[in-house]
Amino acid sequence: MENQDNQPSPASIMQIGSGFWASKVLLAAIKFQLFSKLDEKGSMAAQEIKATLNLKCTDIHMYDFLDVLTGLGFLSRKGLLESAIYSNSIHSDAFLVKSKASYIGGMLEMLNNRLYHHWGNLEDGLLTGLPQNEIKSGNDNLFEELYKSPERLLEFIDAMGSIQMGNFNAFAQQFDFSKYKTLTDVGGCGAALSSMVAQYQPHMKCTSFDLPVVEPIAKEKIAKTSFGDRVVTASGDFFADPFPKADVVVMGNILHDWDENKKILLLQKAYDALPEGGAFVAIENVIDDERSKNVFGMMMSLNMLIETGTGFDYTFSSFNKWTKNVGFKSTSIVPLTGPTSAAIAYK
């Protein structure tokens, strides 16, 4: 909160306090598929963009919208106001064009359609300890509620795949798979992790395990890859049913959904599914033990308050304690991308 001269400054306070402004500008652009439409045309003037998106705001507000996106690094611009021509920045071109395999907008779509509104109730969540989303009054199981709607189910699966894409890619290349032949991804959603491991590790056979309602979507996504001979699906409830046995059991953003007792139950089930020497891997925003650096991990933990009420993200020290109690012999941690790490326990 201080500047370089060690003098108090309100700048960072206001930047963070108004941070939702910048967030909502990006999320609106995602909802309008602005980056995808710019990719189709290559570049467009503001008036052409306005007509293409069917926006009715004044011209100056259109310029404001596009120039904010430019200032934030999402668009490139030549000229100014009436003469300006806009195109995607290299980052938007790589990650925000919906037709590209590298698209990470699925999570941004869910942030806009669901979480932006639910986070408006953070104070109520802290006051009550209760979820602040679709299950605020009614069903106590978020996933049952989400999965009632095919549209919301697909949005959720795409969101989970996109938020972890970079991490799955890094894990598939950085983890030492030389001792292993099989992998089970518990809560595998659209089989993104299994497909990524199959791509980089041609000796591995992978199973994506999730609820029966998810399986057809996972199969459809697997069919679009060239790894269908080494990536399969299995369906079941990971609390009620045993995990498919494998040399490596992975959970990506699964443990943090639950309270401590359920975390330990899932770790026990993973232990039971592994052979001696097998590895359990949790790919999540593992919080640093000092709880001072991985601020995103702690905000993700608050998101679990919003989503589940009792779920939370955790430190590596907590992971070590839980896995030791279950019976795992040793642990290690591998940084992946951004705030995410692979916390690994060996049987």
C-alpha cells in the first residue's frame, strides 16, 4: 500500500477496489465473442464492431469499451476514435478465440454467467458460512443442481477444462511417468487431463472417471482427439464407488470442493486404488505455508465458500498431514503454471 518513497498512497487501494470494472469489461467482451469475431475479420473499425455486436450504446462509450480492452492488453489499435482499427493482441489471439483448441474462455464464460453474480454475496457467505449460488436455498449438492441443465453442465465442463489447460499441459510433460503405465483422473470432466497425458506420454493408458451424466460429453471430446485407443471413460460416484485402479490417480480441482473429512476420505480411496509405488496427484492452487504469496489460491478458497460452503483450498503442509495419516510414504510438490502446483503423494 506504499509507494517507492515509502509514503502512503491510495493508488493500489482504489485499483483493487475497482478491480471488478476491468474484470467486467473483459467478461462482456467474452460474452459478445468479440475476439472470435475479430479473428474472423482480422481487424475492424469501432463502428463495424458496434454493428456486428448489435450494440446500442453511444459512439463514445463504444470507444471507451474498446480502448479499455486495448489499454488492458487484449486488443491492438491503429489510429484513434473514428479512424481507429482494432485487432486481437497476441494473447487474445492465442487464448480467447473460441474456434481454437487453446481457448481458455470457458472459465471466463462461467465467471460471467454464474460467479460474477454469486460473488456479490460474499459478505453473506462470510456471515452465514453458507453457499451463495444456485443451492443458496434448496438442494445442498451443487453438482446435482448444476448438472440438471445440459447447458450449465457443458458450460461447467468447458470451464473446468479451460482453467486447467495450461496446468494439465505442464503436468503431462513435467511429471516422471517412466515408472507408470496407467492413470485414472477422478472427476475427469471432459477428459482434458487424460487426453493431455496421452498426447505427451504415448505409453500411458488413461481413464477419465466422473458421474454418468458427464460420460457422454467426455466420450464426445475424446472422439475429437487421436488418442481414443488410450483414453477411455468410466462412470460412477467417487464417494460411493471405488476408483478405477491405476498406477497414478489424479484429481484436478477436486479436493478443494470438500471439507477436511471428505478430503481425507477421497485420499483414502485414492490410496486404495493405487499399487505399491503408485502416485496420487492433486492439481490445485496449493497455498504457500506462510499464506502470504499465493493470494489467488486463497481467493479460490473463498470461491469454495461461495460454491460449497465448506470446501477450501489448502497448504502443502496440510496435504502432507492428510496423506501421511492415510498411509502415503512421501510427498513432493511441482509448480505448474501461475498459482497452481501438483501436490504428489507416493504409496
